Amino acid sequence: MEKRPPRADSRGPTATCGAGHTTGFPPPRKRRASPVTPRSSPGPGRGTAAEPGAGKGGETRESGRAVPWKRNRGCRDFLPREEGAVVEVVRRGLRWPEAPAAAAREDAAGRDEAWEIITSKGFTWSKRSLTSTMEKSWMLWTFVKRWLLALASWSWSLCRICLLPLIVTFHLYGGIILLILIFVSIAGILYKFQDVLLYFPEQPSSSRLYVPMPTGIPHENIFIKTKDGVLLNLILLRYTGDNAAYSPTIIYFHGNAGNIGHRLPNALLMLVNLKVNLILVDYRGYGKSEGEASEEGLYLDSEAVLDYVMTRSDLDKTKIFLFGRSLGGAVAIHLASENSHRISAIVVENTFLSIPYMASTLFSFFPMRYLPLWCYKNKFLSYRKISQCRMPSLFISGLSDQLIPPVMMKQLYELSPARTKRLAIFPDGTHNDTWQCQGYFTALEQFIKEVIKSHSPEEMAKTSSNVTII
């Protein structure tokens, strides 16, 4: 029997995994690799895989030198879980040969390297080949999914067009299939009609033709493109007073009707009282913006505006505030939930928990609350996304709002996990005119100053939640 070398201490020398992990076991003795013929011959510089069943130890050839491998001892944590072949190797108690630390850490450089691994089949695969196979499968599934959705949409549209002939035919001949098609047609009409109930880009009637512009103050009329190629219209109002370079920037998301020109009186008062820059956004399908409004489209619009603001060298990127009223509040909450690292604070005014909650409130005579979520084309689930908004938050509620129940603003305030959050209540505030109440801009100014001042950890620890009734 071969005599082992003497140990340096009571524990003895330790072996390490590919990522430098210490296993706590003595290093294995090298054995000759079992001859295995891979199904695909490795290229130059690639190692030859050892047979999985060759015993407790073995070696592979990598760049002309022997690299030992042994049974897995706590090295699963750095295995790429997306590769089923590697997972199968771990399940059988094996691990791949020693690899560079960067690859074992699964960082960007390691994922791109084409080093080889041992599979349960006994032949070699490269990480790139496995990733390429996964990407091809994903692309095929995406194509099939889009094709099926297009076919379903086309069939749905055809049923809606043929609703009257379907009703007449059913009246004459009957039949369960015709009855099902009639119900599908009615469901399609109601599904499409949801946009008509939510978006009002043509109210008033000239909203798509004429967008008022500010006069006498520095401003820019800007057009940007979203990721899906839709052209959006923005208006940038510049503050030119003292310390203008350090002024905060407010991205203004308006409600579901009109255009950004109709919000200029409110925006100009913000400019004067708060000493901030303002960017007013017209969603797709509103004002001079192209496209057609939809929930996903509005989310893409908000992302495009934030990306544009981050490219402006003349705007302070550390003081980005979001403001949203009504529907704009839902857009602002979504944008803040997805970009918490780029948003300093969020202000929402007279907004809702979600469209399903609004539907059950407005149409209480119909059991809307029992409809599943997939029945709604637009959801705007703000009550879920607010849980991801941990930045300072201000909730402005007008108690005289006849459209959105004020209790929804209070519920959003309670659901917010922000350490610094404020609820400003205006008893005389209506849905669109709360900004005309006395003390409105004072509450905004106080909140902005508090956020700017509380950048230090000491100040943030002192902040709390409170309710202000004005």
C-alpha cells in the first residue's frame, strides 16, 4: 500500500475547488484518465473528458497539463444552474475539472469563456454551445408564442366583425358552437372597449391638434424615441435662478385626458414656487406624440423619458423627482419601482390602487370584483408595485375627489415601505384642482427640501411618517 506523506498539522493539507473554496479534505492522488471517446472531438486547447464512472478520482488534460477532479465536496454553489448537463453531473456526485476563478464565480467574464465541463454522458460540452442552444430554444418559443397570439387576435377580431351574422345564424339554426362564438365576440368587444373607458387623448376635441406652449420663460420642445420606436413629445421648463445647476428635476406625468399644454398653469407655478426644472410628458397617443395608448406603452414611455433625463449633462441626476396625478400616479409608481437607484423621491396625487379596484368602484352594480385579472386589458397594479418604492414618498389626497375614492390614497400611503413618507390631505381638493388649494405648494416645497437635506445617513435615520391635513 502506498504510504501517504506526513501531515503538516492535525487537519492536514486541504484541497480547493475551482473557485478557491476549501474542501477540508486531503488532495486526491492522481490517477490515469480513463480512455473515453467523445461524440464530438475537442478543438485545439480543449481537454478530454474523463469517464464519470472511472472511480473516485481522475484527471483531464487542459492546455497540456493534468488537472485532477474528484467527487463533489460542497462545490455546488458555483455551478451554473441553467445548464442541465452540469446539474446532472452534480446529481451523480461529480464536478467539472479545475477552472479559472473568474469562471467559477460566474461573473460576466467567466460566463463568456469557453472552457469545458464533464457531462453525465461522458463527453465534453462548452459553455458557449450550451448557451447558444438555450438561446435558440428561447427564440423558437418566442416566435411560436407571437404567432399564436397573432392568430388568436385575428380570430377574435373576425368574431367581433361577424357578431351580427353570428346572432342571426344562431337565431335561425341554433347550435352550441355559434353560441360560444357569440360570447367570444362580445368578450372581445368589451376587452377592446376598455381603452375607450380609460384613455381620453381627444378631450377636449383639439387636444391632438394643438398643444399650448409656454411664453416668456426658457423652455425646450423635445421629441424622443422609445425602445419600440414611438416618437414622444416633451416640454422642458428650465429654472434660471440662483444655483440653477443644482436644482432638482421633476418628471411630470399627467392624467388620462388632454395633453401637456393643459398642465402648463400648474407646471409654471411649480417652477416659480419650488425652483425646479420640469419635464412634462405626453404619452403615446396624446398631444403630438405618436402611437396608441396602452399600459405597456405608457411604461415604455416613462422609461424613455428617464433615460433621456440621465443623458442631459445640464440636469442634476442625483435629484430626480417623479410627479404623477391620477393615471400619471400609476405610471410614476411603476417607474419608481423599476428604477429605485435613479429616483430621489416620488409624489403622487389622487391616484388609484389599480384598474380592477376602480372598476369595482365605478361599476358597483356589476360583480366586477369577481372577474379574474386576465379579463382586464389595463391593470396598473399600483398597490403591488408601491411595495418596491422605498425612496421618500409624498401622497397628496383631495377629499372632495368625486372620481377616485380618497381612501385609495390613504391605502397606498399605508402600503408604502418608505422610511420617509408623507400624506398631505386637502379637504377641499377635487380630482384635478387640488393644486389650487391653499398650502399645496408649501407642502411640496417642504417635502423637497426635506428630501434634499436628508441625503446624509444621520438625517435619514431621524425621518418618520406623518399625516398633514391642510
